Amino acid sequence: MRITLLALGTRGDVWPQIALASHLVDRDHDVTVATTVGFAPLVAGSGARLAPMPTDLTTFLAGDKGQAVLRSGGPRAVEAMGTYYSGFSDALDAATLTAVEGAEAVFGNQITFERAAVVSEALGIPAGIAWPMPLGPTGAYPSAMLEPGFGGARVNLLSHRLVYAGWQLGVRSDLRAFRRRLGLAPGGPSGLRRYAAARALQLHAFSPSLLPRPTDLGPEQPMTGLWQLPARIREGAGEAVPAAVDAWIDEGPPPVYLGLGSMPVPDTQRMLADVAAVTSELGVRGLIDATWCADAGPLPGHLHAVGSTDHDLLLPRCRAAVHHGGHGTLAAGLRAGLPTLVCSVFADQPFWGRRVERLGVGAHVRFRKLDRATLRTGLARVLEPATARRATQLGAAIRAEGDGTVRAATAVDDWLVTAMPLGRAAAAPRALAARS
């Protein structure tokens, strides 16, 4: 079957779709991944076809406007992200239509599920969602995009509605234009309501050991366990552990991994000085993501820099992890049994930071409050034997679950047998004509 995966966002948003694509290709599906060209090496390694999309969220977030979005958080940040994509609306419309040419099913992620719903309705093909973070509405936990901790079921559901409303504010006009372009009425039920009414497949890519499965999710919303990007894809993209890093790790005790490259570090020299001082005081070695300190010059002997590397190969050789708390990095670290200090910036990162603290497998600090004192306090807590022991136990439980991407691909195959489009497909002839 021909399946298109609409995968916009940063690396953490996109790689789960590429991982799913690789397993669907292995099951003899003809798969297209619609994403930005920066992910072309990963898509090529999956065996899927790349359909280029005209955005680069990573570059945007690194700029001044993107940094302001990161600092704002909550529904306002969600609305700002929607507004960002609105700036590419016409180009996104055209690229989406090219990507779904001949598709028999379409999948979206948390950024593209509304577009997938429009395509499904217009072309009369099934649509599903792959949630890489806790955003699918439930009363069991709050939206991952909001700051408050867990509340009651009504409060949690309200938080999901607030985040969704913020996203709608940013994309509503563009979606209406997209619907008109495809011959559909501009209004109608929201995308999420369409998915629910069709009992469409919604994959929750979380570990039940890390976040128990909500009881209010239907059978069409499986919690698959954590997804993994196949090693062959990472190898093909040049993410093997470099020989120099490999040798340095072997020279001494396992280091602490400091994945600061995903954080908006404004003063690299001060941050590097803080990292050097804290690791020296605590008597640990540090392996630092080189993205933010490439021009820092020689590092102290107990520190070493590493570029983009396969976390599934690197992190099991470390003692603990310090990073932003993005779901991909967090999953790799916890699967390796590493106690973790989450220095959250945005999106689902504070959610996972609080979850790490609640489970007793690490600590959490907002990145804007990270300095030498909070880094030392947090890392010291992470290195406590009791914390490390609980992290080891959690890692064993997660590994016992296996690769959730395999279960996700099986769920897709099972669902496709009876899957229905979201809404009526009467406008399909006009939709096809609109592309010519």
C-alpha cells in the first residue's frame, strides 16, 4: 500500500516518523516521508521516498524570533508555532499535495495531523496520527505543552483543549484556505473530532513503564512503547561513535553525557566554565555535545566533545545524562538506565522533567535557571546511588518492552484492513483537479 507520512518539525518530531517508515517499508509498503531536506540522509536509510517540504523549524528556533517562542511556553508558544507555519501556507499546500499523490493512506504527527485530516477527507483515504509526545487528549495527564503538573481528569482534559485551541488560532485561516483549494467547505468539525469519529489509529509512542497507559484511550489508540530509529539508518547518516571518542571513553570511568547542544546557550564560555567546574568538583568526566562549543578551544582533560552520534550506541557507555528532556534523547537515556538531569526549555520537556523527578530517576531544572549552583545540585542528585538504582530498574523495564516501532507498524497493518477516511470523499474529483 502507498502511505505518506507528513513529518514536520525538529529532529525529535521527525525521526519517529522515519523509524515508522522503515518498518512499513520492511512490510512491503510503498512509503513517502514528507519532510525537510535536512533529513534526507535519514529518509534514504529508511528505504522510503523523500517529498521535500518548504520549512526548517530548527533554523527558525535558533533565531531571535524562535528563541522568543521557546521562552514563552504554553498555548502562546503553540499559537506562535502555528503562525510560523502559516508563513509557508501556499508552499506547504503545494508540497503536501505532491507528497500525497497516489497515496492510499496518510499519517500526521502533532504538527501535521490537521493537514492529514484535510487530505483524508478530500481524497477519500484513511488518516492516522503518530503522537511522539503526550498531546492526544486524555484525563490521565495534562497536555505536555503546559507548565502545571498533573491535576484531576477534568483539569487535564481542559489543558489539552487549551493547547489545541492555541494551535487552531495559529493555523485556522490556512487550513480553511487549504480546504477551499481541495473543494471542501471551509468549516466543519475540528481535526481531532474527525479522527475520533472515524476511530482512526492514533499511535502513542510512549513507554507504559514511564507513563502508564490512560484508561480512557480506546483500542484504536495503542501505547506502543518507546520507538527506536534502526541502527542502519543512523550508520548511513554518519552517526557512528567516532574512534577518538571511543578511545577517550575507554581511558577512564564512564562519563556523564551533557547534551547541551539542544539548548539555547547564550554564553558558551560561561556555560563551559560551569560544566568544567561542576564535573571537576563532583569527580566525574563529561562528554559534551559539541554543537554549542565548537569554537571553545582545548577542553580540560576530564571533558571531551562529541558531534551528532547514535545515542543508542553512546549512552549505554555513560554514567548519567544531562540534556533538554526532548522525548528522543530522554528515551535513549532512560532505555540505557541512565539517571537524568532534565534542563527543560520548551514543549514536552518540562513534562518529562517532572515525570523523571516523580519516578525518582533524576532531577529537573528549567534551563533559564541553570547556572553553576543549580547544575551542581541537580547533577549531585542524579549521581546519588538510590537515583542510579531506580534508573537502572526503569531501564530494564523499558528494554523488556522491546522496540515500540514494531508494534506501531503491526497496528498500522491491522488498522488499514478496515480504515475509513475522515469525512466524506465526495470532493475528491475536485481535489485532484485542483492539483493540476
